[in-house]
Amino acid sequence: MKFTLIYGPKFYQENNINTFDVSDTNTAGTIKLKPDWSGTHEGQSGHKIVYPATWKIYNQNNEQITEQSTGTEYQDGSVGISQSFVGYESGEYSVKVTYRYQYFEEGPNGSETQTSSQMEIESVFRIVNKTSDGGDTSGGSSSGQHNKIYVSYKSKIIDIDKENGKIITENTFDKKSYLGSLGYSDVIISEATQQKKIRRLGNRL
């Protein structure tokens, strides 16, 4: 038996890599996990991929940027997803699929046993962004450069250190809880760095 990732008709081959052109009118493509049950042993039957599989897409920095655990189950026994590539920057990405398959095997005296195995398969594809904005931070950077997101944080001032030019606020900034409350994913939060911009106040105070 063999399992293969099949890219939909909107992808094309370029330098042996499945490539998708994102444009203002062409935004989503399909990826399918197709089984080949040939070569199975005598006495085995009922081979099938257990729906659903888990699909994860990573950028070139190996940061997970999306996950699906639904998708579609097809009549030919394959399973797949339709993935939007809006906001993906040009570059290479990887898709990793975790799935289970099962089959029945005839035993002595006509008895049957069910076997189930979990597997993982991975493939690389390329995005070429041809939209009017050229992509944003949704897809993550595939060029090795991290995109920057700036957020503001407000808290009541309780003390001023004029000698060192520091302002002490009532609430300590907690990156995880604050960015999490704004809806940012754990991947973005873990990569985020805090930049302090404090202006020396001098004698004006």
C-alpha cells in the first residue's frame, strides 16, 4: 500500500515543485491524500483512510501557520482540504498530514480482526503571490525575515525615575496574556519581542 499527496488543478509543476499563483481572483487550492491499496496481503479487506485527517501548514521558518481537522472525504477513498492562500507571501511552504488507516484481516475459522495504524506524510509546495498587495503577515515570512506587528500597551503611571529616564507603570506588561487577549496565535506570541521606547524626561519634571 502507498499514500500520496495530490495537488489540485490550480497548482502547476515548476522545477519539480507544486506551485500555486495567488491572485486577486485565484485564492484557494485543493490538496488530497490518495491511497493505493494494491499489493495488500491476501485475506485483508475493507482498507480505508479514517476520516478526518489533520492538516498543518508551515512556513520556511518551520512555524505552523494553519491547521485543519475537517476537509472532504471523496468517493475514491481519498481525503483532502481546500486551503485559502490569501496573505501568503511568495516562497516555499510545507504541508504535514497526520492520518490513520484501517483494514480487516481474516483469521482462523473465518474470524476477522481490525488493524489501525497512524501515519504521517509531508510535502513541500511553493506560493507565488501576484495579488495587488503582494501578501501580508497571514502566511508568515518564507524569506527568513520575520514580519513585524506593533501593538500599544497602556497603563497608569505610578512613579518616574528621572535619573535613569524610566517610567514605572501600575500593571506589569505580560506578553502572553496581553497578545493572547488580542487574538494572536501562540506561534506569533512566542516569537514576539518587546521594544521599549522611553524618552528621557530631564528637568521638565
